[in-house]
Amino acid sequence: GGGERIERLIWELAGVAGVDPGPRTLRELAWMAQARQRAAWERTSWLLALIANVNRDPRRQSRPFKPADFDPYAGQDGGRRERPLTDTRAAFRLMKMLFVKDDASDAHRGDQKGS
């Protein structure tokens, strides 16, 4: 029932936050869990930006990537969003740009190697 779902939610949030749920309210646990998730995404987005920039072709992507490009909590103005961005199309476009090679540029590189 509803009571079991709430109890499960309390324990899940406490697990994410890494705390004992006993002395805390559901609201406090939710805040703590969300803060931990935001902090994890902030660290992860720095690493993703670093990896993307190391592998970036400046001819295809002149602007260096910023951590905010990968952080679902990062706002357009550089601030933080209350909830994560969940635009999967934008995420797939970004992944395609990073990881799918352009055949035309590969053919051009191949011509250079042969000469």
C-alpha cells in the first residue's frame, strides 16, 4: 500500500544520501539525496568535458566544451536547475557529435595519409 511505498522511498533517499533516515524528515532526505546527485553530476560533467575536449576536432567543434554542456542540472545562464534536463534528443545529438565520425572528414584524412 501507500505506507510501504513511502517507507521504501524514505530508505531509498537515505541510501542515496548515505545517512540514517531515523532522525530526518522525508523532505530533509529528499533535499540531501538531490544535493548528492547534483554534486555527482557536477563532478561527472567536468570529466566528460575534459574527455570531450581532448578528443575534440576544432574544425568540427570550434567552441571548447564546458561542464555545463553535460550537466543535466546546469541552467542556460550557468546557474543550477531545480530539476535535471531530460531532453533525450539533445543528449543524443551531443553524443553523435562527439562519437560518430564524419565520413567526409575521414575520407579527407585518408587522402592525406596516402600522399
